[in-house]
Amino acid sequence: MANTYISAYLHVIFSTKSREPYITDPMKERLWPYLGGIARENKLKALAIGGTRDHIHILLSLTATITIAQALKQIKGASSTWVSKTFPRSGDFAWQIGYGAFSIRASDIPETTAYINNQAEHHRYKSFREEYLHFLDEYGIEYDERYVFD
């Protein structure tokens, strides 16, 4: 073939270091657009961004030129530096080392977007721990719970 075409959508989830509640409402207002900008700079599309005080969800559309690991390294690294400079009172802000990246079908974009945009309501009933373990189970990912949240 003369060209490369891909359709790769990922629902990415990662938390603040030690799940500390660093992400305030004023921070969210600026952090979500900043994350979208990092994605654009890396030729990715952030279709939805949301989260709570201790974790974040991003619906990403990947290109053929960047791996999942490279994409998340750029997004997490640049945003962590930006938060530390922009919100100096955030103390030792950092993202956890790991992340979850779950593939979705194009037809699931509306449902996934709604899920991401409704995080505040969703977490009135379910903790981040419960939510994340549910994703791992739903996608058939083997894990040892002792090491998931270190």
C-alpha cells in the first residue's frame, strides 16, 4: 500500500503519585486544555479529558508514528512539569509511574466520552481503586493486586 492508515483509540487512565488529591477545580480548568495541547503537539488527538482530584482519564486517538509508551511519557512528563511551575502550591505534584491503556472501538467513542466527562458523578459511587480494578478485569488483564497501586 502507498499510505498507512490506522484507527487506534485508547482510554487511558493514570493517577497522581500515591493517589494524592492534588487536582483542584481551578487546576482542572487549565490542566485539561493543557493536556489536549500536549497531545496535539505530539500529533495525537485527545477526544475527551476528565478526572477527579486523584486521577485522570483521556480518550486518545493515536497515529502510526508514536507508541503508547512514548505518548504517555510526553503527556505525563510535560504536564507534571507544567503543574509544578504553574501551581507551585501543589507541593510534590507528580503522576504515578504506570498507567492503564485500554483499546476501544470507534463505535464506543460517544459512550467512552460520556464516561470520561461524567467522572465526578461516577466517583460518588465508586472509588478509583474499584474503577481501575474493574477495567483490568473487564479487559482480561492479569495482575497481582498487591502491586497495582504501589
